[in-house]
Amino acid sequence: MAVPETTETEKRSTGIMDFLKETKVELKKVTWPTKQELIAHTVVVLIAVVLCSTLIWVFDTIFSGFFRLLLQ
């Protein structure tokens, strides 16, 4: 007796369901940060972004002034 073959849609559906089940299992293993850790890390990222963007602005201003003088 022959076993009915699964269609491509059934394979895709089963694959998606397996993926979602495995994802749920993995997310239960995650150690989530506390509220205070989250706030502290967010502050560190914001400070780093401000410092980097300030540094880029300073270099951009210096180089544009230099090239403006050079091209006159």
C-alpha cells in the first residue's frame, strides 16, 4: 500500500509550524534583562550615539572648512 505524498503546501505549512514551535521553546530559555538593566543599557547606547554623531559633525565641519579654503 502506497503512502500518500505530502504536497508542497503541506510541507511548507509543517515547516513553518515546526519553526514557530522551536522559536517558542528557545524564547523560554532567554534570560531577559531587568527593567534597570534595560534602562542602563539604553542610556549607554544613547550616549554612544550622541558622542559618535558629535564627532562626525566636528570632523565634517573641519574638513568642509579645509576644502573650502583649498578650493578658493
